[in-house]
Amino acid sequence: MTSNSVDVLLVGGGAMSTTLGVLLKQLDPSVTITMVERLEKVAKESTDGWNNAGTGHAAYCELNYTSEEGDGSINIDKAVAINAAFEVSLQFWTYLVEQGLLPAPQEFIHRVPHQSFVWGERNVKMLKARYATMSAHPAFKEMQFTEDREKMSEWMPLVMKNRDHSEPLAATRIEHGSDVNFGAIARNMSNHLQSLENFELSLDSEVIALKQTSDGRWNVTIEQNGTRKVINAKFVFLGAGGGALPLLQKANVKESKGFGGFPVSGQWLVCDKPELVEQHFAKVYGAAPIGAPPMSVPHLDTRIIDGKKAILFGPFAGFTTKFLKTGSLLDFPKSVRLDNLNPILSVGKNNMDLTRYLISEVMQSHKDRCNSLRQYFPDAEDKDWELSHAGQRVQIIKKNEKGGGKLEFGTEVITTEDGSLAALLGASPGASTTVDTMIGILERCFPERLASNEWQTKMKEMVPSYGESLVENTGLLLSVRERTLTTLNLKP
């Protein structure tokens, strides 16, 4: 069994690992990094273009990022935080484009307006209140609101054609929303990393075991084409999407105790008929059906992947015991431990509505799905749409104070007390906030180096807002936004 030693081991070849790798190499070109990926190519799981919605999640249109309070007011705290985090990603991508480390922006990001669309008196009232609160905040000052059908027909002609005239409707719109090919970003960052010294990419490589040594380093056993080797790493990052939880459990660190995973699959209806595709240019998000999980908010999207346009509608949720699209049906059963059994059972007992919803989604026919589509596109014909399977998402199950469990729909970073290992669990908003999340890992796991003048200066060069709050400093937010929208061709 062969062995080698590195400073950093990145497990997974998607958006998270490639971003962390590029950040570290920019901060310290001498750092030795190995990235291992279980598939034959990088960015083929959750990061792949067709395995996610491609929405640059900035909280412009996603109604699940704002909540309606008992008095009818709208809480936008989560939306403001997600918006600020996405701005960090835009700054970093802008830096990479300016340095020639990413290709021209049109290779990975496009301006596609972000819209919310609702019907029914109650939903119209809610959206109007949401608009009033959000447009008063500088981060969302460009938001438009309308109840005018002619205006909505300009914004989304397919949605408005032959719609019931007696139905109350409302929509909001922000012009500089984006459609992002996260797979293209990750693959380009991976290509850049491979051009550097002291970086190695190992494909078709699966992590078999992780064991911490007495000096605080990690011996990680990798199997590649039937041959095993050990990589000794000072720091390990588990950025393997749905596969991160089983890997964290293999590490057997105290921070992993009590965590479980709830796998949810996704499907899209996709149309590439040119005469329809050219009539729709927006990401149109609606309200989630009663009993549906937050990640199942329906939306009708313009998608642009590798220069090809399509319309996507969904997601349609489902349940499988796989943690990865290319995983095993034994993933979920194998993840059950004594320390997470009660939380998992508790979540199952207390989320029967979700269980029933997932069963109903799985049982849907093509016609059923197209009937759902017709709520957003009344003239949609079944024959123009095909079902596409998206990536797997593993929602977090956390132990609560009473020993039971709580189902989370966000993301969570787990780091060991000594900062030698970090893992990313969960899904939404996922790749959109990758850069902000990876900077958080640097702060928790490399605090002394990040405090140095050299790293501080470089961080400010890559992310000009670093060290300051875009939530509190709205003047800074607007100045960095002007630069990123211009550089990435996102200005209307």
C-alpha cells in the first residue's frame, strides 16, 4: 500500500472543493493539495448543470427565503443574508475572470431576470407586503411589482397566455438575476488547479477510511481501480455533497454525533422546443404547495447550459435511499447509528405531511406533472416536455435538546475542535453561497494564517468586501455590485 503526505486533502470534485482549493492556492501557492473524486470526472454529481436549477440564489424571487409573520409583516432577514453571501461569490468570480482564471462570463453565467409570481387574493396580498419590505432595503431596491396583466405579459408571455381573467395575479421582478452553470465553474477551477505545482487530482478514487493520528494529522485510505493507498493530510475537507455525512461518520469525530440524513431526489420537466424557448426569458418562482418541503418551490426557468437554451419546470420531489445520484440504495440504512437513531425516528414521526407529499410526488404520471406545469404555463402540451432526473439532496437531521430530531433544509458546516477536518452538510442555497461558506471554513480552520497581513491583503484583493458586513454596510454592497454586474455582464 503506497502512501504520500499533503497539507490539504479535498474529498469531492464539485463546487465546494474546487472553490476551497483555488482560495488556498491563491493565498499560499506552496500549499500541497490532493483532490479525490469517486467518479471519472469532476463536477458530475450535484454541481453538474442539469443536476441543479442553476439559479444564482440571491433571494430575489425565492419566496421560501422570506417568512410571513402573524401580523402579516414580512421577515426578510434570511433573504438579506443569502443575498450578501451570493454577492461574495460574484466578487470572487469577478476576480477570477479578471485574472484569466475563469473564461469569459458567458461561458458560465447569464443575466436572466428573477421573478416571483402568485395567484389568489391571499398570495397577492403577501407578495405586495413582501415587495414593500424588500424594495425598501438597498439590496433589493431595483425590485419591481405589478398587478397589471399587460406588464406581466411583457415579463413572461408563456405564463400569461390564455390565463383566467378573473384570477387575482401579482408578480415581482429584478432584472439582474442570474442563471449559473456551476458545473462549468467547477470544471474550469479544477483545470486551473491542475496547471499548478503541488496539486494532484485523483479520479475514480473512493475514500474507504479516515483515521486521525497522534500528531493530529489524518490518514485517509483511498481505493482507486482496486488499489489502495493512504494519504496523510494535515487538513481534510469533506465536500462530497450527499456523500459527506457517511464520510464524516467514518472519521468518527465527536462533532458528527447525532447527525442524520434525509435523502430527497429531484426531477424536472424540460422543453427545448425553439419556438417556446425563445418566448420565455426569466426564472419564475411561485409558492410551495401546502405540505411541500421548502426546496420544492415550483419554478419555470430559462436555463442556458453550454450555450444551449431550454425551459425547465419543477422540481418534483421523490424519495430514494441513495445519498448520491450515483450512490447505493444502502446509503441511508448504513448511515443509521445509535447516536442518530432517535433523531431520525423523531423526524419520521413528526413529518408525516412531508412523507405523504413525497409519496404523492413519486406516484405522479407524466400527465400529472404537466398539469402542475399548466398552472405556470396554461398552454403547455405534454408532448413538448421530457422528464429529467436531477441530483440527490440530503437534508440534515439534527439532534435537539430533548434528544429528538429536527429536519433542516439549509446547509451546515461541521468542523472539528482542532480545525483539522471540516465537512459541509445539507443543500439549499448550496453552490450559490459556496465562496462565503468556504471563507468561513478558512476562518475556522486556518485562523492564524488568515490573521496574517499577507493573507488579509490577498483576501481583500479576491473579495473586496472581506472583513466587512454587506448586510450592515449597504454602501459597500452597492459599490461591489456595480463592479460585479459590469464584469460578469449581468447589467440589464
